[in-house]
Amino acid sequence: MNQQNKKGIVIAIDGHSSCGKSTLARKLAQSLSFLYVDTGAMYRAVTLFAIENDLIDENFLNTDDLILSLNKINVSFKKTANNRIETLLNGVNVEDKIRSLEVSNLVSKLSTILQVRSYLVDLQRKMAEQISVVMDGRDIGTVVFPNADLKIFLTASAQIRAERRFKELNDNGENVSFDEVFENVVTRDKIDSNRAESPLRQANDAILIDNTNMNQDETLQVAMKLICEVLDRKNLKNNACRD
């Protein structure tokens, strides 16, 4: 799809790992009644597929077979009755599995593969062809939708991001140390920022939000104000933007 021909509003949220992009994007989409697309979950789902089919581990990546398997991978999203978004891999709910530390440690390795990125970018663009979306990831505002209606770049200190991720993993029953999580956060930053294909960077026209000293509600308020200003300039009404 030519990104210029999009019919809905596109809100792009990029940023570092574990800075709350998915939480923010999900809450924004829910408030605005937009579609929420977690692109990080899409890469995680492909990583899980690779793990389950013995195509990747910490010392090995079978790139050729993974590329050949892309047409067997279908990633989609389902909204549950309680408004939770579930990631489906070939029709199976893998939301919890893709959040494991094993997947986190391998996803950056897989996301450097051009064919994987091209496959998922095409899928992401198709999702936004007919409907307004809030999409979060690493290259939404720079590659997937360079003409997005609003671009937000979200960040926080590595220490704070590791603390948030550590709590999330422990709440999900994973027995990991803080040092492991911190190392994962720092390593992913380096890989994401230095990869040849679509490195993590703030788009020139993106608005930076550093939520090191903000909670989720405060971050949401800042982002919602920015979105409502965009909608107002376009003379578009949304109940979430009422005074």
C-alpha cells in the first residue's frame, strides 16, 4: 500500500524497549476507538515461531529456512470481552509466550533480517488501509508510516525501563534476576540503534516524551493532548477529546 493513500488517522509511537509504548498505545487506541497494532508483538510472534521450529537459539539462526517459512506465519490480533488485546500466531493465542525473557533475548536478532521486516511492514500497512490506528514499534514513524499524522518517540532511562520490565516478568511468574533484565534492556538498545535495516531513531518530526519520572496516567495525558490537537487541526471529532 502506498502510505500516502491511507484513509484513516495514523498515530505512530516509537521508542526504546520497556518504556511503556505498548501500554500507552493500547490505552490511546481504546480511548479513541482506534485499532491498536503492537508491532513488537508481531516480531515476537515470528521469533516464537522460529524457536518452536528450531530455527533460532542464542547461538544459532537459520535465516534461509526462516525466510522460506514466512508464508506459513500469520500474525493477527483479537480483542477480548474485557478489552484485552491478544496476539494470535496462526490462530493460537500466544500473548503470554511472546513476553518471555527467551523471546526478548532473541527478537532483536531476528528483527535485523530484511525479509522479515519487509513481510511484517507490508502486513502493518495493510492493517491501516481502511481504519484509524495507533501503532507502536521501533520504526513506525521512520519507515512504516513516514507521513503519520502524529509521531511520538517515547523513552525513559535504562534503569527505570529495567525495573518496569523486571516487575512485569515477576508478575507473570518468570524467575529472572534484575541483572539479567537490565543487561537485556541495554543489549537491545545497542542492537536496535545500530542495526543496518531500520535502526531505532527519533524521526525529525516526532515529539519526544521522556517518561522516566511519569506514571502511566501522566504519560497518557501528555500523549492524548497531542493527539487531540492533531484531530482539532483536521476538524475531526472524537469523544476522547471533549473538554
